[in-house]
Amino acid sequence: MRNARIANADIGTGARGNLAASRGRNMTLGRSVAVNRGGNARVVNNWRSDRFRRSDYAAFYNYNRRWHDRSWWTNNYSRIVFVFGGWWYWDAGYWYPAWGYDPYAYYPYDGPIYGHGDLMPDQIIVNVQIQLQRDGYYEGQIDGILGPQTRRALAAFQADNGLAITSAVDEPTLATLGLT
């Protein structure tokens, strides 16, 4: 009987199905929201696997740092903005770090950020953080920075929703979050 109670505590609250949790730190709230608090999801920094070959992830699969000086960037891209302590350029629906635009720039995240609705990258991240917080994935500060805590929350959300784990803001993730 004692073992049955312990097992039941690990998998849920019984027939109601309102809360289920496991020692692996995964939780299911209600019947529709699953929360993976980093137990099974890993932050991904390499987007070269076959999983990222789909057109939705081309910006990630094909991403390479581009290091150029300020004049090259301004001659080749009309939309360059300063956020997160560094310069970002807009290209084909994504924001990318403009490496070399300012040699002293800081990039807490080195990769593409899917853009929509004419929003700046920091506003996109704010919207993502708010939605991840509402869904129980993110407990950090709403600061518009795609830092380690936000990336872990994204990885957990992506894992729970069957998305490719980019640990970043991509088009399928924004659509699943309801932000596009």
C-alpha cells in the first residue's frame, strides 16, 4: 500500500488528472499543458543535424557568423538596430547578429531570431518570455534578453510540443506559442 501511494504521488493526484509530476521534474497541469522544467530538454547550440533541414529551420541550419565592418553592413542591409548590447541586421524574416559592426558589441545569444509584425528582436523576446511565463516554462525576469534561462524555457517548450529543439526563437515555436 505504501509503495502504491508513492507511485501515485510520482504520477499524479489520482483519477481527477489535475496534476501529474515525476521525479524527472516534468509536470502536467490540467489536461492540456505539459511542463518540462529542463529535465529532458537540452539547450541546443548546433543546428547542423538533419532535424533542421526543413525549410522552417533553414535560417538556423545555414547560419554562419558574418564578420564585417560597419560600412559593409550599412551598404548591404538597410535595417540594422542596436539591442541586447549589440547590433542586429534584418534579412529574410530573421534578425541576425551583425558581427564586426561594432568590435566591442556584446551578444548574449549568437544566432537568428525569427521576426514578425515589424517588431524589434528585444520586443519579440519580451513577448516570448511573457507567453512562456504564462504557460509555466519561464520564471525569470521579463527583460527581452535571450539568455540561458529563456533558452532553457524555450528548449523545454519545444520538447513538450514536438518541435525541433533550437533553444531559440524560430517560426514554428512562435506559431505554437500563438505569437504570429
